[in-house]
Amino acid sequence: MSEQGQLMNSLRWEAVSDFFDADLMGTLPDVVVPGTSVDDWQSLLDLVAERGWAHQYSEGSRVLPVPRAETILALPLDAECAELRVWPVAGLLVIFRFHSPEAIDFDVDLRELQGQQRLDQFCSFLTTIGRRLRKPVLMDAEGGDNSHPALGYEIETDQVVVMASPFVRLRNKRLQIDSPGGSSPIGRKSAA
């Protein structure tokens, strides 16, 4: 984790902990690198190998050696789901799914991302990917459409930044994230 461990994170756990609350964001929030290509996927696979991150590639229940990105992305639509499990640090699992060349999407388990140390490790991971691909890396609530990401790696500032206002907890458990593009309800809704 050499360079990754040296990356600085300006986010403080106390300020962003709501974005890592599984009850608010879902246990597996969606993380995406938009506007990618097969070459970007291959660059990601190369990065995983170069960093020496523990990883496991599988198609369905079969564990296989990691093929080239173009091979994975050319699998037939009815093929078993291809995924790459990566552990950038012990106890932190990231699952990449090869749905489309146009976006690299992956899940993280928020239960593994609690406290300042884990936040720093996660931000370093996002920054490493963003720098390598020279693209933003955005985290949205589970099932979100990434139109209102909570936080993400921003190319212009070369760091992970908050991209949404903090959550506002309302009486009916409906949560609102405000962002420059509008607001987006997240979480459980109850009848008013």
C-alpha cells in the first residue's frame, strides 16, 4: 500500500459519518467511475496487480485467473456474473462488477468503513483509482443513480470531497440530501 498509505485525506469522520451509516445509505452503496472504456477497465486490472492488492476473480461460483478486460466485457449477456473482489487493505472488501465498459462500478460494505482510519483508507483507495484513470470516482446511496453522489474523488482538487449536504433527519425517517443540482430523498418513507 506504499503510495496509497501516504495519500492525505482532508475528510474528518465526525463530519461525514452519516454518509457511512448503513441505515441511511444502504449497506452496499454504489461507487462508480463514469465515462470509462475497455481500456480503463484494463488499467484498473493492471493497477490491482501492480499494487499487489489481494484479489479474486470469479464467474458465478468458479474462481478463475483474471483475464483481460476485453475478454470479461465480451462475455455473453446470459453468462454467469463476472466479479473481481479486491482487498486493498485487510478487512476492506471492494467488489467490482463488469456490467458495462462505459462505467466501472463497485460496492463497498459500510460496516467495514467505520472510523477515521477506515475513512482514510477508503479515500486513499478512491484517490488511487481516480488518479490512475484520471476520472472522478463517485459514491451514491445503494440503488442510487449517481445524479447526487454523497462524496467522491474530484480530479480538479485531487482529493475525495463531500459532494452533498449533510443528511437532514426528518420525523418520518425520510432523509433528504441537498446538492447544487437539487435534492434527492434517500431512505425509508412512511405515510404522512
